[in-house]
Amino acid sequence: MNRDPSLLIISPSFAPEVGGVETRLNDICDHLQKKGIPTTVITYQPIITPARGAAIEQRGSVTIHRHWWPGGDIFHRLLKFPVLEVVYLVPGLLFWSFVHLVAHRRSIRAVHTLGLNAAIAGRLLRPFFRFRWVVTTHAIYDFVAGSLLARITRWVLSRADSVLALSNVSRDELIRIGLSAARVETHVTWVNNQTRFVPQDQTAVRRDLGWPNRFTVLFVGRMRANKGIGLLLAIAWRRPEWTFAFAGGGEMLPEVETANRELSNLRVCGNLENDQLTPYYNAADVFIMPSQYSEGFGRVAIEALSCGTPIICSNRGGIKDHVSDDVAILIDPEETVIERELARLADAPDELVTRRKACRDFALEHFSEKNADQLVSAYFGNPPAH
């Protein structure tokens, strides 16, 4: 039997899928590899984007198994039908995880499930195997007390040894539906802000990207209506003196591309890999995340902060738990409010300079890789020494 702790991670998605959850899992695997912890990831080939990864990928002590599953972005089409989404996502994860646990039942010490669908698989596996079970949630569900969703979630998560929420808002709602407060804690994610997301010379970066040297607003994420894309486009029409840059894909991308053909102040950057984003963050005067819903966290916001770029975020969701007024401006995500705040910052270059310095220092203090050891501790008690 392997004397080292052995870990199984279960997640519906992983790189080369592009998104905050996928990037977070990638960073988790990088950290586990540095620690030399034997880890297996059970996941699907990308089910949203057409990209494909290796069926079996070895990264030092980490082995990633990507299994084929029907794609074509069925996932987003089923968001309004939670039961069908479960039927779509859970069976494959359950089957392949069961097979792996049977084959390695003597060595698996802990299982980490990412998101509620993976947690359902973990809950169904729990009666048959002995392992420490850690769950991370990635959404704010806005539970209605006593609702079917609240009751199912409580049943799924009640057997977990540790439930890690990405914000206090998420933690509090899980406790309200009946989970033990002793088992639910907030785990703040991290970014590689020492080597990847770093400040760069803004003028030089803009020159390299071919962007004009003027007030620039950046959005990074999935281009959906509830992300506030329509609001930003409406403002872009009225503010030709500002540059608006959009990075990502999604169902509103064609609308953004159509506007780009008519507006000279738009920049459509494409669906960039995470390690390509640093110059775009640095080229912006402000990063904006005007979500129209309670977003779980919004990892891209802390990537921007690490590059020294101030953020404007919706006052809904979890990000407000982890930022301060000197690096973030929290607003009602309404068109007039957004435009008013952008106009104020465009006319306040000294404030932008002050905020840029504060952002980098704040990110180094709050979102460094030291947060990863909290996760390893949840797996095994204390981070293993390697």
C-alpha cells in the first residue's frame, strides 16, 4: 500500500474547458503536484467547448482521466431544468469513480468532489467505501426554505466530512438549510500572483495589443445576458471615447461581434486560455463584472487584482466578502450606475494610480498560494511534508 496520502478528485469539467472552476481545479492539481501527493482526477472531456484533452494525462503525481461524454453545450441548455442536468452529468462520474475506487480502495484516503453534481456522485459512493469526503461548492443557490432543492442539497452534503464554500454568503446559506456549522467553512481560492498574474507596463502592453492608449474597460468571462453584457454594449454605444474589451465565449458572443463591426471602440479578444490573460488585465484601467445574479465568486476578479487592475463588481454574490473599498467598487449592476462609476474613474487618473498599487498588495496578502494548504488540510488533516 502506498504510504503517501492518495486522493481522488471528481469534477464534471476540467481544462481544456475554459472557466473559473476549471482554472481553479488546474491550480489545485498544480499544488498537489508540487506537494507530490498521489492524485487521480475523474472528469469529462470538455462538454461545452469543442476542445479536447488527452484521455489520460500525467502531471507528476497527478493523473487526469478525461472520459467522453455528450457535449454540444447541453449543460447550459439544461440550467433551467436541474433534474435533467443531474441526469446528464452524474451517471458517468458515478460509474467511472466507482470503478476507480474498487480498483484502488486500499489506497484512496480522501475524495474531493467539485460542485453539487459531483457531490451527488460522492454521496452515492459514500456507503460503499471508506474515505474522507471533501466538497467544494461553486455557486450561490438562493435557497427557498423548505424547497425541494434545499432538501436535496442538505441530504447530499450532510454526509460530507468537510464542505468548503467560496464565500461567507454561500457558507451562511448552507448552514441555514440545516448543514452543521462545524462542517461548513469558507475557503478562499488563490491565483498564481507571484509569476503569472503580475503588473506590466500598461502603455507597452496596449501597444503590443494594438489598443489605443485611453480609458479601457475589460470584461472576462462567459458572455451571457445575466453577466451584464448587454449593459456594457449599451454604454459602449454612448461612450466612443472609451475602449471596451471582451474576452470569452458564450451565447452573446455573436451580438458582441456584430457590435464590433459597427463600433471602433470595441475589442473582441476571443476565448483566451487562462495563461494568456495577463496582458489584457494590465491593458485595462478597470476590470468589470456586472453580474445580474448572485455569482459564487468570480475568480477573474482576483486575477485582475493581482495584475494591479481595480475592479467594479456587482454587489450581489460572494466576491464582496473578499475585497475592500480601496481595490473594488461594489455597485448595483444597473446601466446608469455602471456608466456613472466608469465616468467618474475616467476623470480620476490619480485615483486609478492609487488603486492599482493597492490592488497588487491586496492580492499578495489575500489570494496567494498559501490558501491552498487549507484545502490540503481538509483532505488529510495537515499538509503532508514532502
